[in-house]
Amino acid sequence: MGVPDSNDGTAAGDSRRSARSGESAAGTGDGTRRQLYALYLTRFAAGFGLMTLVTLLPTYVNRFDPSGLVLGLFVSAVTIAKTGAIVPIAWAGDRYDKRQVLLGGIGLGVGVYAAFAFVASSLGFIGVRALQGVTLVATGLLSTALVGQLAPADERAGAIGKANAWRLAAGIVGALAAGQLYEYAGFSAVYAVVVTLMFAAVCAVTLFVDRDPTRVGGFPFSDLAFNRRILTLTAFRAPYAFSVEVVRAWVPIYAGAAAATGGLAYGAVAVSAVVTAERATNMLVQPFAGRLSDRVGRAAFVFAGGGAYGLIAFLVPLSPRIGEAVSVPATLGTLEAAGVPAGAAVAALGPGFLPLVALSGLLGVADAFREPASMALFADEGTSDGGVASSFGIRELVWRPGSVAGPMIAGVLTDYSMAYAFYFGGAFAVAGAVLFLAALWRVHGRSALSSW
């Protein structure tokens, strides 16, 4: 497969993007909307299933009482399987009908989530978790690839942002519903809901998503790996992965860990509020941020969102000091004295709680500006070069080193101070933004920040 160079700032690159915009000038028709909403439902179902397992993981730990190594496999089986599945699934999506491969992945998910209800041993749980990793890659990668392929070029980030919002909504609903449903009716009821959602996604994709006519011969990974735009995006994404994986994991750890270890010692409800703030703001802002980046330029959103994420991460361990500085205790004391019910409960958590919730929400806003713009840029290259699934596959592979090594390094740093994990994460986000800007200016010219 011959792949044209994607060097931004050239006449060829400009004409290629103009042609794509011209082709999409008519906007999104009813048929395309139906296809997109079927894919959004797929994202919701997959996200709900993922968060169900995250929520119920402690229950499985208590049930099977695994050793340290086996407990590690409870978590890492999904990551290992996802890493191994990226290349073959992305290749199959480009080589064959993406819709059919996606249906295979969703169908596998129906069986996988049904099997979770009958797992009877640690080994069985690890095996089903590995299969869950495969279905997560198939549903996530191929549904996103189809969204990027179907959406008009000048609406692509907005469509991807909406798909991500459905996934984030599923994460919030899944986290809130799974535990309650399990307490009320057990595993079978929980997985009946997940299986029903996955089956609904199968029906929606079958009925509303057209067959994918594109076919890519050869091995598009090898060509896209040297695509100049993708290499530039990698300069940002590789270090940024370290930041996001650490900060997302350590915000709830910081909120709930004992004070002796550097945490704030909040209870489960308070920790849930902190975590939900990030997901909720991300969910609400992504569609808007995606549409805005379609109009004003996506590279600027990647740079600004990534850099802002790092700067906010630096502030997280300063939450109690921020609360004291802005007189949160005095304000809460006034509310408590006035008889406001929530005032007493929040006041009992100390001055750091409300600033931490606010900072968590701001992390969601910053990432919402970055994510749809970044995904749309990868989709642009894959769509124009004929390997959109492989383009997203490269995007996933670039993330893997940070997702594995980042938390391990942060864990070591936490032995010295909980704050060091956030300084580490913030530094990597800022470094990624600076590297991205430097690569843009050096390789594509100073106008690339606004023209991409």
C-alpha cells in the first residue's frame, strides 16, 4: 500500500484536507446519524461492562482470596490481553468489513459477561478477564474507527467526543448501579443487565450500521508508523499516557488513603464524589469541545488540554492548603450554623474536600478538550491513508508503556510522599505538551498549531 506523506503545511496536505471537508459539506444525513447512534450504544454497553467489573473486583477478591501474584493477574489479565489483541483486531478491521469484525467482538462480549456470572475459581476469573480484554479492544477500537470514518471530516472530533461522552456516562451509571444491584440480587442480575446491553448493541449495529466497503491490503501498521503526523502526535501521547494513568489512579487513592500515608482518609461516598466529578465534567464537555476543535483547529486543543491537565495535577496535593486559603472552613461553618444539611457533612471532611472535587472536575475538563481532538487527528490520517483501524491501533499501542510503567513508578514515589505521584504525573503531561509543540513547529511549521 502506498501511503502519501501527511506532512502538514504542504499543498498536498492542504488539498487533501480541503477535499475531505468538501465531501462532507452537506453535513451528517439521517442514515449516518442512525449508524453513529448505533455505535454510541456500543460504546455505552462496553463502558458499562468495564465499570461493572471494576466495581465488583473487590467482591471477587473476597470470594476467591487470591495470593499476591494471582491478585495481580486479576487486574493485569485485561491489560495483557488488550495489548496482544490490538494489532490483529486493527489489521482485521482494515483488511475486512469493520462492521462484521465489530459484531464478532460484541458477540464475544455477550458470552464473556454471561460467563462472569458462573466463574467458580481464580483461574476461571483470570481467563474470562482476558477474554474481556479482547472484547474491549474490538468494541472500543472498531466502534471508534467507524465513528471516525462515518463522520464528516469537519465534524469528526464532535462525533468522537459524543461517542466518548456515551462511554463516560456508562462508566458513571455502571459504577453507581453495579454495586447496588449486586447487593440486591447478586451476580446473575448484574450480568443480565450487561448481557442485555451488549445484545442490544448487536441488534443496533446489525440493523443500522452499513457494511464497510473499504479494504486495505498489506499491513498498514508498517506504513502508518512512519506517518509524520502520527509521529508528531506520538511525541505528545507517549509521555501523556504516564500522566493520565497515574493521576486518574492516584486521585481516589489520595482521597481515601489514611492520613498516615499522606492521604485525606475520606470514606467511600466522598471518594466516589471526587471520582465522579472528573467523569461527569469530561462527559459533559467532550461533545462541545470536539465541535469547537472542528471549527478552530485540533492541534491547539491537544496542546492546551494536555498542558492544563499537567498544571492541574500539580495542585491536587495542595487541596487542603487551597481550602484554607479560600476560607472553605469558615464558609462551611456558616452553612452548618444556618442548618444546611450538607454543610455539616462536608465540613466534617475538612478544608481539602471541595477543592479536591473542583480540581478533579477541572482534570475532566482539560482532558475533554484534549481527547476528541487527538482522536480526530488519528482518524484523519487513517481515513485519508486507508487504515483507520490501524491508525487507532497505533494510538492504543503508544499508550501501553505509560499505562504499565507509570503506576509502577508512581507507587515507588509514593513511598516517599503521596504528592510526588502527582508531581510526576503533572511533569509528564507538561513535557508531552512541550514536546508536541516543538515537533509541530520543527517538522510542520509554526502555523501547524492553528492549521491542523
